[in-house]
Amino acid sequence: MASAWIKPSTRTTTIDDLVNGVDRYNPNNSGILEDYLYHQIRSEEYDCLANLAILKLYQFNPDLYNPDIVINILIKALAASPQPDFNLCISLLDERTSPSQLDEPDPLPSTLPLLKQLQNLLYRCRFPAFWETYLSDEFESLRDNYTVEVAGFENSIRQVAIRAVKATFTRISSERLGSYLNLEGDALVSYVQSLGWEIDSSTGNIVVPPNPDNQIEATVVQEQIKLPQLTKVISHAVKA
């Protein structure tokens, strides 16, 4: 998991050299990294370190700032919850006035609070509230202008919910899981089957396969203290 975060298998050699070398601070390479972000958006790929490199370039070179790029980076980071990717991105956003070269008003100040609200709901695993909020009229501009362009955005959010369910449940009702995924009926059944999970026909409950996180197992910890170590402890106690 950590190795995939550091270097996704889909990252090209060119991007890897930029991310890990001194050229990541070369403003002339911003276009390459921005094109890579749009590739992530179209292909359902994700590379946090490459996206952080863009934000770092914007920090050092305010004239490169592109609010749409920043918003798309934050949207991609949402689906990494509960990992700290979103907050890492936020930490690289300076409190600056909008650059004068922007042709239109900067959309980030009005969009950022919406994204933070969604991230907070995801982080707290309030998935029904997330869908209700995301699909509300207040978030219509976010959906119409940004997330509609991100391939598989809603499914990536469902994967956040699935990771939480796998770590918490051994069985879960169809109604409850449907509220977490914003799915119902045949769409829910199809999604559950794609995961390889079973549906108990007698109860309608969904059986979550066992994994290290949802199984309660007693752990026995054995410590071996050798005699020389014990004598040192006793000698220190006597001296005290």
C-alpha cells in the first residue's frame, strides 16, 4: 500500500524522474505535471506525490497558479480518505490574493469550503450524509463544473465506504450498505456481486469476507528477558 502511494505502477519514467529529482522545482515542467493530472482525471489513476509537486511549484511560482488544477487535485485526493492526502494538499495552499492574470474570478475560495465539508464527512465515515450533501443544490456547481469531468469519481468514493465496511463489519444489511454507497435495487446487487461478496437470501444481509481487520482474534505477546538484562535493572534500582 505504501509503495503504491510512493510510486504508483501507472507512473511513467518521465514523471518519476520529475517527482524524485531536482527538476520537480523547475517551473518549466509545470505543464508536464498538469497534463499528467488530466490524464489521472480521465483514466481513474491517482498519483498524490506528482500532484503535490504541482502545488509546490505554485507555492514557489505564484504566476503559474491555476485554480482549476488545484480544485481537481483536491477532488482526486478526496477518494484517498482516510489517508491524509487531502490535508497534505491543503497544507500547500498559501493564503494569497488571486493573481491578477486570471481572466475570470478565482473559483477556489468558494469551492474550497465545499470540498473541506465533503472530506470531513468522509473522514468521519458519515457516508449517507456525504451523498446527501454532495447531491444537494448547494453542490450543483461542483458537480457540473468539476466532478462530472473526473472519470469514476462516485465509484472512487464508494471504494472509501467499502474500505470502512471491510474493516468494521462481518455482516451488513442491504439497506445500510446501500445508504453508504448511494445504490439500491439491482444496482446495489450488481455492485456487491462485483466485489465477490455474498448476499444471504434468507435475511437479505450481505456477508463481508473475513479479513485481518474484521476478525476478533486473541493475541498472545511473549517477552523474553535475559538474565544479564535483569541484573542491570536490579543494580540500577539498588543504586537509586
